Amino acid sequence: MALTETRLRALKAKDKPYKVADQRGLYIEVTPSGGKLWRFRYRIGKVEKKLAIGSYPDISLKQAREATYEARHSVASGGDPAFEKRKQKIREEFLSAQTFEAVAREYIEQMMVQNGRADATLIKANYFLDQLVPAIGDRPIQDIEPFEVLAPLKRLEATGKHETAKKCRSFAGRVFRYAVATTRCTADPTSMLKGALVTPRAKHYAAILEPKELGGLLRAIDDYTGYPVTRLALQIAPHVFVRPGELRHAEWREIDLVEGIWKIPAGKMKARRAHAVPLSKQVISLLTDLAEMLDHKGYVFPSARSFTRPMSENALNAAFRRMGFSKEEVTAHGLRATASTFLNESGLWNPDAIERALAHGDSNAVRGAYHRGKHWEERVRMAQWWSDHLDQLRLGGNVVDIQRSVAA
């Protein structure tokens, strides 16, 4: 006889569990503690199985019958409702443990650390994560909605950090896309935020573009009385065109003072492509002095606190400030713009050779490979010419003002 609500309420606990059938495989099991548990009995081939539906009265008789109907339909279609329920439970438990912070840290480890990304890149990634964690760090990544990501970004904007907000959104997007690829969520909510943030103004690194001012900077560097390794790094930086992070992470094993070449591995380059830097006689001399000081081991420019670590990210700029140059006058990164401007305005060098020297990306991979071969000899001559030109500026010699001569 089919169950009714009246019969269900009247069922009492006994010393042992017992079952009372309803219809079509549905029954209720009464436990010694008084619990009433809905079960559905079915067969897959010759194997009898049970599906737990829930407890009464949380699940009413009507709801239990509806669940039974759906389960019977699943069995008829070749499914196994108990197995599907177990899979869903495991998936829900797995997904609930996949918070944004957990997935983000996995992304940093799997996609950045193990792929040999530069230390500076890892530091920035962790910084961006730190900005997002208070708002969404402990949220299951599949449940996060666009407005939740927007909130911390708007807080950054409110403090004037427009560029940071933009980069945090980009970082979050990479984490969400990684989560989609690894089945932790189904979409990237940051894609809905494009246009919701203030577009930061383009920021150019301060750079000296006047010959007399550049000569004054070079003389000030020679007179620097701080940490000797920092002084040598400052002396070398104007000659080699590399980014500050690439300079401070240089290792002796990458440098061949006999051949006059510095081979930077792809993992240390912004574009993730290996880069070769021809070394002028002046740079080789400075590096030789440094090698004698450090015994050709580890980092070329180690930290003053530990030779097992590179100099700090702000070491060169801090030295410029101690010399009396403001951040509006000169920056370590701006030395690249200085070299690029003078070399281009000299009219002596192929612009493509200058771009290769600066390790700027080439949108055409074949053309880029062609340049690496064709322009090497020109880059070697250009590196020596530039070092000789810097020497003339340092000595205050009679150097033509390239900018004014071109303008005339």
C-alpha cells in the first residue's frame, strides 16, 4: 500500500532499522534514532542498487516521488543515478575547495615558476594577487561574478592606481582562463569588465636626451661613492641597452669576456626570447674589474646584503636619487630611451639593428630570425661606436648636438 503523509508521521522508531515501501522502488527507512530516510531501489543489469534521496520531512512524499521519477527515467536511459550523485558530490566538494587564491597560486607555480619566468614577473604576479585576495581570495572560483572582481579594482582606482587596477584585472583574467582550461570554472568574469575601468595615461620613463646633460650624468656616475657594485652597474647600464631587470639578473655564466658577448636566456627576457648583447671594449673592461672583485661567481651585480641574490629592483634608481637626479630627470629604464634616441638621430645605423639591440619584439617571426643574423655585425660596430660616443660626452668633448642638427 502506498504511503501517505499520515502514515509517514505515524511511523515510530524500533530497536532495529526497518523499511516501509511506497511504490515503484521508493521506500522509507526508519532508523532506531527516529530518522526517516528516503531510498530508491533499482537495478543495473543484475545488480541491485540504492539511491539516497534525503530525509523526511525535509523531503516530502511528493518531492521523493518526483525524485524517484527522475531516477527511473535516468535508469531507463542507461544511466546510474546513484553513481551520478556520487560524482556530483565529489565535484561539488572539489570545486568548493578551489578558491580563487588556491587556483591563482597554482597558476603562478605551474605557468610561471616552472616555466622559468623572471623573478620580477613573479613578484608582480604575487603583488596583484595580494590586491585581490581580501575581496575574492576565499571565494570558490566558479561562483565569482564580475561585480566581485570589479570592487577591489575600483578601490585601487580610488587611490589613483589606475595602471595597477588594469594590470590586476589582466592577472585575474589569466587566472580565470587557467581555471577554465583545468575545469575549475566555465567562464572568465573579467571579460565583462573591459571598459569599466579608467584607461591609464601612457607613462614614459624619464630619460636624458641632451648631450651635455648626458655627459653630466656619466660624470656623476663615475663620482658615485656608494656600493661599488652599484657604481659599476650604473657605469655599464648606459652601454648595453638592456632593461634594468635583465641587467640586475645577469650571471657570470652568461658572459664571455673573451668573445665579448652576453647571452641572456629566454626566461629572463620580457619577450621570452633569448637575446645576445655585444660588449664593447669599455664594457669588457668594467666587467673585468667587477669579475676580479667578485671572482666570477653567481650574479654579476649581487645584493650588498647577500651575494646569492641580485641587487634590488630599485638599486639603480635609488642611486640616481642620492646623486641628486629626480625621477622626472632620469630613470634606469630611461637609459634605453636615451640610447635609442641618440642612435636613431645619428643616422648611422639601420633602425632595425637598433630595435634588435633593444630586444623589441618583431611581429613577423621569420623576419625576426632574419634580423638576428643580418644585423649582428652591425650591432657589434654600433655597440662600440656608442661606448666611444659616451666617452666623448663624459669628457665634455666637442660633440655635435644631434637633435638640433637634425632639426636644422
